[in-house]
Amino acid sequence: KILVLDFGGQTCQLIARRIREIGVYSEVVPGDTPVESLPLEGVKGIILSGSPYSVYDAEAPKVDPRVSSLGIPILGICYGVQQLAHLFGGKVAPLDHREYGRSRLFFTEASPLFEGVPEGFVSWMSHGDTIVEVPEGFRVIARSEHNLVAGITHERLPLYGIQFHPEVTHCAYGLTVLENFAVRICGARKTWTMASYLEDVQGLLRTQVGDDPLLLLISGGVDSTVVAALLLKTFPPEQVHLLYIDTGLMRKNETEEVEANLRTLGASNLYIVHAEERFLSALKGVVDPEKKRQIIGDVFIQVQEEELRRRRIPDQAFLAQGTLYTDLIESGKGVGNKAKVIKSHHNVRSPLIERKRKEGRVIEPLSMLYKDEVRRLGAHLGVPREVLERHPFPGPGLAVRILGEVTREKCDILREADAIFIDELKRRHLYHEIWQAFCVLLPVRTVGVTGDDRNYGYVVALRAVTSKDGMTADAYPFPTADLLEIAALITNRVKDVGRVVYDVSSKPPATIEWE
Ligand code: XMP
């Protein structure tokens, strides 16, 4: 395997993920781990990641100098190469202007790192410091179009460094460079597949958990379902306790589908809690969106605690979570902890999770994976395709899609309209082109006519966006005919809806949800 030492760079996990894409197993550990604590078994190569720090910052995380004399090939990327230079007595200095974005690279001598890469290829740079003096024993192998040092290698030792970022998609031949390092230079074999990952994770889980019970909170989304499938494949089903809380704010037939899917995956201790009354009565009369979120979070925690006692889940149970690498980054808990907090999931501050964390009894078997890797793992574990490819759904559910007060009647209306919208998208083969789609129920009624009667119906807004990660989004450019036909179906079939509008706003300045 290839070990990536993390110095807080944004793209650190991406490096590991690219290496895995090549077919070589790779994992990330904190960059300043002392040599004796590094998981070195089977390690063929080490990559030093980038970092927001400068090597001269007092608090900058540093690699243990002994790493360079292990005899294992090392590739320093960006800050990583600067650390190598610094460590061996070279000189790093700040640039007047950052070198940022695309930059052509020119080779100053042949290197196995650039095998199969053409001279003048367009690399991706992002650095404020540069190597101004190459340490003794090292030679420059490439320069950028601004004549800065872009690659170095040691004359005798298997030490390599590059200033550019081969892991980002904008970097031409990035995968070739990484493969040259991992396979050509380190001699790692390309045997990593989802099947071998599954075996590794299962081994680790069995060692860590043993015969202790496991508890998993199910949301019905991709991540918790894949973790459920993983646990049920790894442990006897009786050992795995699955808790799902129906808040009454779920989509049409959602609870039934979640239950059926988990049963198919082999669940036996599955607790479906119907807590609709609790949530709806707590939300009565509440119109402020943040207040709604908070109430839902609080009731969720109360119900959760009550159920744990009622179901007699043993105290020593491990809590499994479907946290992905991007969730850690988004809540500012990534290894480097440099990325800022983007959204707070309502389960992050749950006392159950805090308790289990303190006890060291939380397992997060997906925390190294990206969403598409989770989908592949899920497919491998037999999770149905509809679950794996489902659009994201917010924790507070329909409550943030019913503007103003939430009532059961409004939930029912919204559920019907939303089900028609989503079914039509699937029927028209548009569902997979859209990142997230749903209906919003507005708190106004407008005049309409049915037959000879004037009546007042609700307004439903359709929302459909394209996006990569939910951070920015664009309204989906529907063919007009699809919009008109879907709107007509909704007003025909859902009695209380009198009017349908389409939200054409992008994010920013709007958000994806309306509340
Ligand atoms: P916004 O509306 O902020 O949504 O553009 C971005 C993504 O986050 C989801 N979202 C939430 N998810 N709890 C969640 O678990 C929430 O309170 C919440 N608010 C928004 C939203 O559905 C979209 O995918």
C-alpha cells in the first residue's frame, strides 16, 4: 500500500483516492505521526501531502525526519517537496506572487516519475513558497513555465518531490505521475478492488468490535444503508441493532421502503419508531425555519434516548456511523481541520454520539471514502440501485419544504405532489441528470377554477437543480413540455394544489432548500 502523510492540505484524501483509482490501496495518516507509530506493514511508498502552512511557520506540522531513512520511496507534493528540501538543508522562500493555476512544465532531465508524460504538459500549481536552493544530493528534474523548481529527485536515495498537484483533475497526466510513483518506482501491485477493500474493512471491524453489540442509526439515505449492509455482511445479524425514527416528515412510502430494504439486507434487530405525533405536536404553531430545525433536532434526540432505554441496547454497544470523508471536511473535523464548517447535521451534536466518542466506541467505516466509492461499495454489498442513486434528503425532512407552520395535512399534500414529480422524472429519464429535485409547499392559497367553482388551492413550487456537491447549484433547464405536463399532473391529481410554479434560481444567491 501507499501511505499518505496528511499535513492539512485540502486535497490530501484526494491523493489517496487517486492512488486507489489506479488500483493500489492507499490510506491517510496524520503527517506528524512519529515513525514508530506509523502503520508501515506492507507500505511500498510514502507521499507527503500539501499544507496551508509554510515550512518556516513555528506551528507547521513536520514529518518525522527518520521517515526519509526508512529506505521506502517518498514523493513530496507541494508543501511535501518543500519539507524534503528543508529537511535536507535546501532553502525555501516566499514568492512575490503565488504561482496558482495551470502551468506548463519542462523537464531538465529524464526521471521515472515522468515516464509517458510529454514535455510541456499542463500541470496545476497552488503555492506561495518555492524552493530557491536545492539541497545537496538532489537534482532538479522539472521547472515550471515561470522557471520555478517544479520537480526534484535525490541522486542515490528514492526521494522525489513535485511542486504541482497531480491529484487534481485539472492537472494533465496527474494520474500517470502518481502511477509512475506507486507502480514503477515503489513497485506496488495494482490489486486493490472494492472486494479487497471490503475484506480489509471487515477484518478491521471484527478485530475492533469482537462480539460486542453494534448500534446504527438509519436515515434511509445512501450512507447509513451502506453501513447497515456492511455490518450485516460482517457480523451475525443479531449483533446489529438498527434504529430508524419516522419523524412524520418523510417522503411518501419512505418508511416502508427503508424497512423492506433493510430486511432484504438481512436485518433482524430493526426498530422502526413511529414518532410522527411527537414531532408534529412539537412543531405546532412554529413558523421560524431555524426554530423548526432546532425543535426537530431536540425531539430527535429525546426519542432516540428513550428508544435506546426501551430497546435495552447494551451500554457497551459500538455506535456505527455513515460519516464520509467529505462530511468530516464539511463539519471542520478533517485531519487537517483547516476546511471551514459548511453545514451542521442535526445528529452531530447528539449526546449519544458524544458519549460513544468519549468511550472510544464510534466506528466510521466509510470515513475514508468519497460518495462514488460508497456507491460502488454499496453495489458490491447488494444495496438496491434506487437507494444508491437517490437524491439527497435533508435531516429535517419535509419541515423545511413546508414554508411556515407544518401540519399533517400539509405533509400529506406535499408527499403526494412530490411523489408525482419524482415518479415523472424517473419515467422521463431525467432523475439521474438532476442532482436534487423536490416540491415545496407555499403558505399561500390562490384562486382557481374547477368546473364552474372558484376555489382556493395551495401553490407548489418545483425545485430541480444540477450541482456537484450542493455548495453551488443551477436550476435544471427543463424542456418546457416536461414542466407543463408535470404541473398538469400535480394539479389534476392533488386536490388541494391549485397552482404549480418552477423555481429558476441558482445557488448562490438562493439556497437549494427554501428554508
Ligand atoms: P441548501 O438549502 O443549504 O442545501 O442550499 C444544501 C444541501 O444540504 C441539504 N440540507 C440539509 N441537510 N439538514 C440536512 O441534513 C439540514 O438542516 C439541511 N438543510 C439543507 C439540502 O437538502 C441540500 O442537499
